[in-house]
Amino acid sequence: MESTSYYAENNIAQARRMGFNVVMTTSLSSDVPVGCFHFQLCAHNFRLQALNMLEKFIKIGSYGSCHQNHDGKVDKDYVIEKFFQSLVAGTIPVVIGAPNIQDFAPAHNSILHIKELEDVDSIAKTMKYLGENLHAYNQSLRWKYEGPSDSFKALVDMAAVHSSCRLCIQFATMIQEKEETGPGFKRRPCRCTRGSQRLYIIYM
């Protein structure tokens, strides 16, 4: 559940070299990608530094345990979950780090991405611009009316099946493929007849 930038053992190629046949990480390239909707992630990036810099340009209310400047209980416990919940809430998420975050965005220009500390100044200006320009703000939220990208819909579909179930499906598929390539496997007919009707059977 952690980034390979900070936990090298989660690197897929390295896991293969170590002898793992099935890799299950947050990477979309994994055999079984895990959506981070229900797991807490550590933030080993420059989030707090970027937040401090943004505060020089705009007013920020921080309710979490890190850099708290407002009182009140906010039920937002997971980093990735917050990203998706901010989309549901109708906001434009400001995301720090995560070089592949666009892979998780519902549309182009639907998020503001601070890739490195040097981006803070331009992102702060963009935030101020969007706050003052209703048309530009609505352009960033067009996906809510026109629908998200196909890749985003595919992510939502994937998350609809729990990662543990997808892991079982992965193992079952591997076992079935091994059995079907074995010498004792009897091929099933791909078509047959029942009375005067011909039935076509598709195995997936």
C-alpha cells in the first residue's frame, strides 16, 4: 500500500526477481491493482512544505492532525480516499506529489497538481484565478456534466470488486490455465447440439 519511491520492495520488477508470481500493489501495472480507498498511506513527500508556501498566497483551513489550524472533527482519514471524496464534493483537488495522479483524474484539467515545490507559486495563482473566474472554474468541473473519461470509469469499475476478490480471481485463473495446459486435461467441446438446436458455449 506504499509508494515504490519510498518502499523499493513494492517495485514490481524487484518483486518478480524475488520470486513473487503475483504482485498486488497500488500500481495499476500490478497483477492485482489495489485501490487505496480503504487503507491509510504514509505521506513521505513535501506536502507540509507546499502547504506552508500556499498559505502565503491564499487562506487555507487545515483540519487534520498535521498542520491543524482549525478546530472541528473532519472524517477524512485516508490520503487517496480524500482525493476521490474531494471530487465527489464538487471541488477541484490540489494534489501534491504522486507523479501519476493524472491516471486517477476524471478528466484533463480536473485537478491541480503540485509536482514539486517550485510549482506552488503558479498553482496558487491558478487557484486565485479560478476563485475569481466562474467560467474557468466551471470548465474544470465539466466532467461532472459531460461524464468522466473512459479510463476513470474503468478505475471505478475495478474498485467495485474488492481487491481480495480480485486476488482470488487471479489465482483461480492461474490454476485454470495451468490445468488446461496439462497433459491430462480433456478438451471440452466448443459447440454442441440439443435436439435440433445448436448451442454455442463460450468459456471465459
